[in-house]
Amino acid sequence: MPIKYISPDVSLIPTISLVISQELAAIIKSDKTPSKDYIIVDVRDDDWQGGNIKGSHNSPSAEFLVKVDQLVEQTKDVPLVVFHCALSQARGPKAARIYAETRDLLQAEGEDIPHQVLILRGGFSDFQAKFHADPHLVENWDAEVWASEWST
């Protein structure tokens, strides 16, 4: 018996875009209000130590799947959600996809506002390399942590 291919419903696939460090810095320094107009979700686990984007919310990837509904509920009125991990190559994009799928279901049911989900290109590693000296953009930065292979 031949295998039948079923085409996915592309309307259910979330649209996720990339944002570069300079664009995110401009958002943070704009008149937009954190946790109202945008939120930054950092999904790093133990590697969260050593600095973070100012005002970001740490939601470790190891616990993300079981806590995604809670995060969606807390952020469902926020129109812009930016995800990242250390490099935004695995954990950040995966969390962004899970979040976007969960939140898109709420919107389809009329229980959410239109929103955009972004992934920070290059992750915190790239962001801190450019902006670690700017206290409006990076907090808790530890030079000893970033003197290792993470430095660029």
C-alpha cells in the first residue's frame, strides 16, 4: 500500500522572523514599554549567568515546554515577543516556535491580539559583544564569563 502524503495546513505554521542586535537595541531604547509593548525571553539554562539583556525574562529551555502555557497567559497582551539563547541556533528558535504555535491557537480562537514573534540573530553572545558596556542594554555582565570562547 503506498504512503499517502498529507500536505500541512500552512495557515497553522507560525511566522517567525529574525531581528538583529542593532534592531533590538533600538526597540529597547525607544519609547516602547517593556512587558507591555515588547518582551524579551531568554531561554538559556545554566549559561544565563554572566549577563543578560536588560529587562529580559529568563525561561530556561529545560523547563520551557511544561511552562509555555503560563508564559503565553502572562504575555498574551504583548504584541512583540523576542526569543534568544546563547547563539539562537537551537534553544531560542525551538522555544520561539513552541510559543508561537501555542499563542497562534489562542489568536485563532479570538482570545489573543495580533502579535509578532522574533528570534535574536546571534543570540546573547552577539548582543553582549556589541553592547555589554551599555547599561541600558545589558545588565549583570561579568567579564570573566565572557573572556572564554563565547567572546567574539
